[in-house]
Amino acid sequence: MSAEPTAAKPSPVEGIKDTSNYLRGTLAAELAADTDHFTEASKQLVKFHGTYQQEDRDARKKRDKPGVGKAYMMMIRLRMPGGVMTADQYLAMDDICGEYANGTLRFTTRQSIQLHGVLKKDLKQTIADINATLLSTISACGDVNRNVLSCPAPLPDDVRKLNNELCNQVADHLTPHAGKRAYHEIWLNGESVTPPSEPEVAEPIYGKLYLPRKFKTAFAQPDDNCVDVYANCLGFLAIADKGKPVGYNLLVGGGMGMTNSKPETFPHLAKEVCYVEPDQVVAAAEAVVKLFRDHGNRSDRKRARIKYLMADWGVEKFREVFGRDYFNTPLVAPKHAPITGIDLHLGWHSQGGDKWFYGVSVENGRVKDEGDMRLRTGLREVVKQVKCSVGVTAQQDVLLRDIPTSQKATVDRILAEHGVAKPETLSQVQKWSMACPAIPTCPLAISESERFLPTLVDEFETELAEMGLGDTALSVRMTGCPNGCARPYNSDVGIVGRSGDKYTLYVGGRIEGDRLSYELQDLVPKDQLLPRLKKVLAVYKADRQAGEGFGDFVTRLGKDAVLAVIGA
């Protein structure tokens, strides 16, 4: 008689969560200790509080000197549903990055702000200062629902308004309960900056072990998928009737990350599960989270995302379990709602009435002063003088919002004085490019990304202009490792760090975000990326069909034909 199969052993992180007393662990004691870094267990727990422990990888070459160890530092990420801040909140973040971080703000692909280079000794004060503005860092990282995305463009339409309202409701509802109490105890000396709405209870949604892995949620609409909804674990795609929102297609199972040499890991686009009414959205979000909590992989963290559950089960089984055991409501079939557009929201746009917003393109999300381009100072002066609210987009750009007509000229003048280029002067490839931070801050990076992509984009601009393709919208996204934080797997061109100066080249996605790329070549030297793409672009120019984007073209050709073009 054969033995019963043995259940897979939980990953070490599961044990850390189990014994953490709802995310407390020994964080308070370690914060008080005169050390420059956390223990391994606390390094995992502090993520739930919005912080990653990192090191200055540029300093590694000095380690062989006597007495020189790792140069530890912290990255802090804000929790900002929909990416929106008041003027005072933005100015406070600018102050904080100057006082405690490396003097830059980093707009993320999830509509948040990251502060890099914070030392452990300053961590508690930094987080306290953030909370003093009524922003927070709780659940910006860790095995919970993270920052919820929604278009930050304050356009006068009912669909966006409802998306933003529900975005905030879902973010609040999925915030850890007991974990929030621990957050206040550790970082705010037990004090809440707002009165608690209910007594402390054990985690009613997450349970003691929280989720198997991170969880990402977004709200979008078919005519403007600026949040890349299909790349999210959970998505709500708005359905409208004559401009009025009537419901949402519930999407589950998107995710970008993968692991080299592990074919059982892969990027995946979310699948349509059902249609829900607006008043069912919060309950549906909770139901998906609970399903993931109970059925996600807690043994292999490389396969612990909900996308693998969807891929392994298939959408029909997922619907069955979701509707029967978690949503407890007869499921309604999703509506036909293809993605038809995406807007970067750059330049001037009317909000209606006497208000405007202005979208500024931010290269790779890095807000800094460098040479004649003094973006950090320019944005600060605009916000300070005009008192505009601020929105961060999922494309790492910034929207200056709620600007009176009388102040438009002031905004234009300040930005021009600080060398900030008008969006209409930028190339398409510049506006549509994205990169993750990678080296020197991210411990997972194996290749350069943010520091290399600007050079590559400059070369791209020259080549495209010479080929007569300068006006072609082309999304180029680069990451320093296969985790794919800048979403390279559904863009026209994806460049993923593979080994030092070598990258894996992907093509075939598209700006609208509803199709995955395919791997074209692995281990491409960085100086060969553009020459090989240039050959394909030449054929694209000659043989494309009317209105056909680059990703559409290489998908139509197929991998073998594209490889033949580059001579591989």
C-alpha cells in the first residue's frame, strides 16, 4: 500500500509570519538597537510596514578592505491609493527625501513614491514624518494587498470618479487590521493619527499567516488602460452605458515576475472571471483575497502568486471555487469589453470649470536635479506656488492637478526656468519608456536598468528619426532582473537583465497592455540590443499594415521570421 503524499514544507517566511505576533516580531527592539541593519526575520517583517532593507551595491567593491562591510540602507514605499497627494503632502515628501534619503523621489509603476538610501537609525523618524502628513507606508510591501491603482487624471467623467471612490474603499477594506495596530505601536509609539473606527481584532481577511505572496489590485476602463489592469492579480475593468458606470468585469491572475531557469514560472495576464455590480466590488475583492489566502502556494515562494493558481486551475475551476465558497452569489458572465486605448495624460487638460491639470513626463520616475534639468526643484516650486494637488501615474509620470486657469502661465514659466521639457517636445519612445531602479539599490538586480535605459532611449530616438519612425508610439521597458517590476513582458519591446551586461529581449506586446510579448533572444549583449532591433524596425517600416503597431507587426510575423530578419 503506497504512503499518503507528504504535504510540502512551508517556506521559512511562513514561519516568520506565524511567530510574528501579527507583524510585530522583534522590530521595536531592533529599531532601538545601535545597529545598521535588521536580522533576517525582521528584514522580512519590515516589508509589511513598507520598507525593504537594501545595500549600496556600488560600494561592494570596497568590501575586501579591512573593516569594511555591507553599506546597508532602507527603501521606504508609500501607500497612496490612486497615486494622489495634496500639495502639502508632496512638499513634505520632498523635504523628507532631502533630509533622510538620497535627495531624490522615485515615482513607481504602481503610483507610489519610493525613498531610497534611508539609514536604519533614521527609519522610525522618517516613517513618523510620513504619517504626520496623513500618508502611510503600511502594506505598501509584504504578503498583503499593496497599493491599489486607479487613473489619477481628474477628468470630469463618472467612470473615473467611481473608479477612484472604489479604489479607496478596496484599499481601506484590505488594509491589515491587527497589522495596522502593530504598525502604530512600532512606528508611532502606539498612537494612531486618526481615531480607530473599530476595536482591534485578529485579521478577519488575511488570518495569522497573511497571504502566500504579494497581491496587486487595479481599476481601469477599456478606453484608457493607463494602469495596465491585465498585469494585476486583481483587476476591475469598468463597464459603462452612455458614459455612466454600470459595473465591472472582475479580472484575476495577472503578474509579471518569473525566475530564470525555472520554466514553471512565467508572466501571465489576468483572466475574466465574472461581472459584478459596483456595490459588489469590495465583497468581490475580499473573496478573491480569501481564496488566494486558502489555496495559494505557501511552500515555493517563486510559485506563490495568484497567477499560478489561475494557470494551474484554469478559469472554469477558479470560477467554480470562487462562486461556491467565497463570493456566495450566482456569477454573471463578464461583458465584452476589449481594451481600446491608453492615455499618458501628458500636457494640459481641462478638468472642467476653471481647473486644469498638467502631465509631466518623468524619465524612469526619478525626480532629481541634474545639470540644466532641475526637475525636483521645478516641481517643488510649482506645487509650492500654485498649491496644486499631485497625482502619480502607473507610467511613472506626474500630474499637477487642480490648477486655476490664471495659474497656467505660472506653471509653464517655472517648469521652463528649471529646464523641464514640454511633453510635446519629447520623442514617443522617451514618453513610453520605463525602467526599474535595479543597481545600485535593488538586491535582486543582476543588470543595470534605470541607469542604462536613458542611453539606449537616446540611441533609439536617433535611429527612429533617421528611419522616419519618430512619431511611432513604441513602448520600451527595461528591468534589471526577471521579476519584471517595470512590466517588460507586455510591452512592444521588453529588455530584461539576464547576466551582467547581457539581457533577454522580448517583443510582441503592445501599449494597451492586453497581450504578452514572446522571448526573442536570450543573453543579448547590451551593445547588440539596438542593432538587432534596428533590423526588425527596418522591415516593420517597409511591410507594416495601416495602423499596425510594432508589437502587432512582430506578433503577426512570428518568432522564426523575426529571428531570420536579425540573422539568428
